[in-house]
Amino acid sequence: MLNKVKTFLKDARAELMKVNWPTKQQTMNYTLAVIGISIAVSLFLGGLDFIFEYLLKTFILK
């Protein structure tokens, strides 16, 4: 059992050494892109909600 754990940890370390980690600048750019897209989508959906609420109150719930 102990040998299996040692082998697993050794293999996991070897795989982590193969990973191409992003640079700090790439991480910042990706983070800002995700935040920007999230804000844009939330504004779009909020706008749709506002429009549908207005239409509902104006034409259906007179």
C-alpha cells in the first residue's frame, strides 16, 4: 500500500512538471477577460429583464 502511494505521488509530480503554466500577465489578461465578459452578459440580461418587465406592465397588466 505504501509503495502505491509513493508511486502515485512520484507520477503526480512528474505530470505537474509537464504542465505549461501561464505567466502572471496571461493570468491577469484571462481574469480581466472573464470579468469583462461576465459584466457584459449581466448587463445584457439585465436589459432584457428591464424591457420585458416594462412590456409586461405596459401592455398586459394595465
